[in-house]
Amino acid sequence: MSLIEVTYFSDVLCIWAYASQSRVEAVKSTFGDTVRIKSQFCSVFGDTARKITSTWSDKGGYDAFNAHLRKVAERFPHIQVHPEVWLKIRPATSVSAHLFMKAVQQWEGELRAPPR
């Protein structure tokens, strides 16, 4: 069987990306080395204040976004959302988390690389 490469775009603050992560893990588990999944950062929440205020302002702002996230989470048994998500703590961006994950990914690649 030939190798299939899949590019997976995700943002750590996106509930839909989190919901689909279990599917990505199932693909890895089922198909093993026949599938290579390349994770890419997609800046859905690069500027959270602008995103929430521009997208959710006429729907009820952060309160409505909170309700939306909790409703989405109810559809997926593997997701638990704190009732106060986005109400008390509002991350400014997802970029810093992605930079950290990319640094770890780079470090892991260096560990696997043959010595020079």
C-alpha cells in the first residue's frame, strides 16, 4: 500500500478542530504508517478580541459564544467545556500556543535526526 499524505489545518482555540482531533487519532491508529498527517496552524483565533466582537457582537458577544461552544461540546462525548469558557478568561491569541507546539515539534525532529 502506498503512503497517503494528509495536511490537517487546526487552531488550538477552535472547538471544531478539537472535536475532529479524535478522528485524526483514529486514522493514525487504523492506518498506521500508511498515512502521514502533517499538522498545520491555521490562524482562526489569531486576534480573539476582534474575532469575537466582529462575529458575535450582534448575537450576544462573549456570552453567546460561550453558549455556542457549550452546545457544540454536548454533541461530542470526548469534549468537556468549562461553563465559564471565554467569560472570565479570554486568551488574546492562539499564536503563542502554536509557536510553542512548533518549537516542540522542531525539537522532536532534531532528536530523531541522525547525528552529524
